[in-house]
Amino acid sequence: MTKPTLIRNAKLIDPAKDKVSDGAILFADKIIDIGAVTSAPDGAEIIDADGAHVAPGLIDMRVVIGEPGAEHKETFKSAGRAAAAGGVTTMVMMPNTTPVIDDQSLVDFVLRRAPERTGGVHILPAAALTKGLSGALMTEIGLLSEAGAVMFTNGDAPIRDSRVLRRALSYATAFDVLVAHRPEDPYLADGGVMHEGELAARLGLPGIPAAAEAIMAERDLALAELTGGRLLLDMLSAAQTLPAVKRAKNRGVNAAASVNVHHLVLNEHDVANYRTFAKLSPPLRSEDDRVALVQAVKDGLIDVIVSGHDPRQAEDKRLPFEEAAFGAVGLETLLPGALTLHHKGDAPLTTLLRAMTAKPAELLNLPQGRLAKGAPADVIVIDVGAPFRLDSDKLKSKSNNSPFDEKTLQGKVLRTFVGGRSVYAAE
């Protein structure tokens, strides 16, 4: 049985109820009591939070892990260490591995292998929406869901054929599963390496217009409305896309949206001087886009904030900008990156945390993501105001390609508990 823990003198954040209160929390594998807790069982670990915040563990809905096939980039073990240090207690693993997670045996492999390696952090597999992520032949959604896949996605490869996506959304309704799709017109985006605009022209780099996202998002939302399927528009980056999302939600379309934390904090000027660590897909866009995305999170139009964790080795990044790989690590910077918006007064703390806890739990039908009696004891202790300068060489991921490198952030995870068991304690 898990040893009980009492954390007292804390600021308790329950994002699901939009509530912050002073008090204590007692838990073992589940939360036993919360609020005015005055005593603990014999042998319990007692922690004085000294005014630090206690929140549900983060649920990151978009994490690329190299295992199997690219263990040099990231393994279950290294991803688990990075997640625990970042306060992420549940990761949804993308299917773009080698081989692709498009078969029940590979879902089973992740579910059996990962818990032995991650140090306790949950890894939930997302299955491929099409075989080999080719965008052509739909996978066995029912069998993969039964095997344990929590959602279906084509990763970074948008499905060009509207009939394929329509059939997938229709079939997914029979199993009430979530379909995540990155909206990007591959023809408009072809060859682009950054946001299309004045800066790209000055740098002499081919751009990806915001219209590439907006056009595909309109199509995806129309198909979701046509089929009744549960759609997640994955990692939005452009203000131009948001009106379509709002209209669809107002019409009752079963759609949600996510955003990469980097797109809430950084903009296209972070790739000035050809900084390849800030070369992302979708690309960092204009400051107007960034501000609009933040407002959309604040308004609840964008439901989920993800890390977009996509580890890349130095040899893939330290190249001329056009040749460098897209992607950035994010498990350890998801929380402090999002807290940047809290410290600037751009969005309330509970709103930001809800987009990383309660809302992902709701979309994935998970019991986590809340501080309430009986909920799983996936709990983090945060010093919200602690400043630090990010040294990407000290990240626990196997890769260190962070666009936040050498930037000053605020907010450090002091302790991480999964199922009541301590999996991380800050030095």
C-alpha cells in the first residue's frame, strides 16, 4: 500500500472548480482528504509547503518519444524523468515511432513496457489514424481503442484526402474516441520553414502562410459537423483560424482545440538570427497571432495547452535554417512557459492550469486532473514565483533543443507524486 502523505500550509489549486484556497491535502494512492486536514495516519510523510501551490499533475496531450526506433532521441526512461521534473504526471505519446503505432501489438507494447521504465509517470498511447501515417488507409480504430489507445492522430502529417478523414471521424463515433488532427494545407505549406511575413522575406526564408492552417481547419470542422465525430484541432498557431473554431463551437460541433505552449510565449522574432532551436511546426507566428492565442485560452476557445515535446539531436538542429529539423523539447518547460502568462497578468493561474489538467482529462475520459476526494493522487507542489535561467544542457530529456534556452522563466516544480508515490523532488 502507498505510504500516506500530508502536505500542509499550501495554496490548493483545483482548476476544475476555478478555485484556490489555503489548506492541506492528505493522500495515499488516492486523495483521502483536502482542505482543513488536521491529522495524518501514523507513519505518514508530512511536508510543510510553506505557502507553495499544490495542483493536480499535468496531462500533456502531445509528446513524441523515440522508443521504439529512435531511442537516441528519447526513451521511456528519459521522457519519464523529464516529465516528472516538469510536473507532468500523464503523457499522451504520439504514434510516429518506428514502427508506427498502428497495430494492437504496438499499443500493448507501450502499455506493458512504459510503466517499467518511466519511474511511475503514466504514458498513454495515441494510435495512428491511418496505416503508417500515410493518410490513405484507415486503421482499425475499434480494435486499437479496445487495446488501450486513448486517441487517434496522424501526428504531423495532415490527411490530404477529405474522404479518408470523413470515414475516420464517422467510424470513431461508434467508439466515442477522440480524433486529433493538425490542420495544415500541405500544398500551401510545402517548402516553408517559418511564418510567412515581412521577417521571412528579410531573412530570405520560404514561409508558411497562416491561411494554410485556417483553410484546413475549416475543412476539418465541416467534417466533424457532418459526421458528429469528436475532433481536436491540434496545435493551432494562427489568429486567422480562431473565428472558424468559435463559429463551429457556437453551432454545437463536437470540437476542441489545443495550442503549443511555445506559441503562447514566443513569436516569429525568436527565429531571428536563424535560431534553429525555435524552428517549430507549425511555425512561431506574429505577435498579433500570439496575443490572439493567449486570449483564446483565456476565453476557453482553446481548450488545451500542450508541450509539443519533439526531441531532436544537436546534429539535426545545428544546420542551416532551411535544412534543420522542426521540433523542440517541452516536457520540462510546459509549466514555467505557461506561468509566464500568469506573471504578466495575461491569463489567470487557474485557467492556465485547467488547460493542462482538467480539460485534457475531460477530453480523454481520465479520472485525473482535479484535486478532490477519491481522485487519483497525481499531485505536484509548485513554487510559482521561483525564477531560473534555463540551461538546456541540464534538461533531463535525452535531447536539449529548447527555444527557451538561456531565457529567464518563473515557476519550479518542487515535488511530483504519481498515485501518491514520490517520483521527483527538486534538489
